[in-house]
Amino acid sequence: RRAFELVRIVSLGLTLAALLFALHRWLPAPAHRIRSFRDLWLGVVVTLVLWYLLGHGFSLYLGYFGGYGSTYAGLAGIVAALMFFYIASAVLLFGGEINRAVFDLRREGWQRRE
């Protein structure tokens, strides 16, 4: 049972990492695309770690403080999911900003050497 959980988490992490590499590689406008793997890995790892922490933190929040049922009645699950997706998308954008900052820092460093 424990081995299955480990395999599940590792396979999910690798799948998410591959999808995040694709997102960070092909979603920006062509003029701003980062082509190198080494410029993308930091933002992808930060996004994965923050998504993991977000999932656990949001479940704790809903368990202790999420009184959405009294406010939104039957729509409580939808409201909670929308909040989660909003925060998760902000984390994705933050990872992209990290990638861009790393790319810019490396490019400036190369220009100084020349």
C-alpha cells in the first residue's frame, strides 16, 4: 500500500512537471519564449512545490475555517473550487515570472562578458 502511494505521487509529479515544462515553453508569445531547459526548471520546480503546499494548505483551510456551506449553501463546493483554481493560476504565473527573471539574468550576464 505504501509503495503504491509513493509510485502514485512520483508519477503524478513527473506528469505535472512535463505539463508545466510544456506550458512554460509554449504559452508565452513567440518573442518572449524561453528555449532552454535550464532556464525553465527553476520555475517549474517552484510551481510544483507551491502547488503541493497549496493543496495541503487549502484543505486545512477548508477543514478549519471554510464555512462556505452556511453562506453559499449548495454552491459552496463550486465557490471553494473557484478560489483554489484562482490561487493555483497565480502560482503558475509566479513560476513563469521566475523563469523570465532567470532568463533575463543569464542574458545580462552573457552580455557583460562579451
